[in-house]
Amino acid sequence: LQVVASFDAGASASVNANLFLGIFTPGGPLFADSNGTLGPTPKPRLTGAVSSFQNLTFVNLPNPAASLTPGPYWWFMIIVPTADPNTSYSDMVLTTIP
């Protein structure tokens, strides 16, 4: 299982923002902190200038059935600009482990 993300900052070179990465698991939501450690408390994975990027490997699990329990998993990325926290850019993908 490989989950890859991308982001287009548009006409600006970058956006000052908080970037959240996480997963909704059968046991509840988990968020990656600045060290990449997953936990239940929402913490930004990155805070600062977020430039356009392509093909950022978010997850790479060669044998997901060996490390994940069966069920649905929603992988997500949320970018919240610090200048306007009422705006956000987000996307998610569903994978199901049989």
C-alpha cells in the first residue's frame, strides 16, 4: 500500500500554513506530529511555508495486511493557511484491508 500526496500553492510561491496528516482507523483517528509519530491529538506535521509539491509518499507499507487490522482506513491531508484559518485545503483516500 502506497499513499502519495501532492499540493499546488497556485500563483504564490508558498503558503504559510499548518499541514496535518492523519488516518481514520477502525479504532479512531490518528494524527502525525512533527516527528511523524501517530497519536490521537491533532498536531501539525509541519508549520511554516508550504510550497507546491508532487508525489510526497505519505505511507509506504509493503504488506499492509501484516501491520493493519482488517477494516476501512481513511488517509487524509489538511492544509490550513495561518493567514486565514477559516480556509483549508484537504483531501482523503479510502483503503480497505480485507
